[in-house]
Amino acid sequence: MDDQQKEQLRERLKKINEAIDAVMFGGQEYTIDNRRLRRADLGTLLAERDRIERQLAIIDNNGIFTAAAFWRR
């Protein structure tokens, strides 16, 4: 993957994080001029953020992705 694609992923990640902040701190729905608007679903945004972060981790680690699993008793 070239640097341009990597930069596009980073920019997308930045926008996803801004959208997550908007939902978490501004609410899922809001009203402007008697119009009710709904932001993107938080679960969808979080899943997309995870997907982009995994892609960037793979790129940064030359195709190797590592993950940790923690089990509860």
C-alpha cells in the first residue's frame, strides 16, 4: 500500500473519531429548525474504527497483525 492510501486511511480514521465524539458528546439525535436529524450509529462507527486501525497496524508492521485476548474467569 502506498503512502497516499495510508494517508487516506489516517484521514478517514480522524473523521470517524470526530463522528464518534459527536455521537458520544452531542447525542445520537438532534433538531434544527423543526427538523429531526440522526447521526450515524455508534456501533457502526466503532466497528469501522476498529477495521481501519487494523488495516493501519498491518501496514505499519509489514503485513503482520497482532492481537491480544484476555479471558475472564
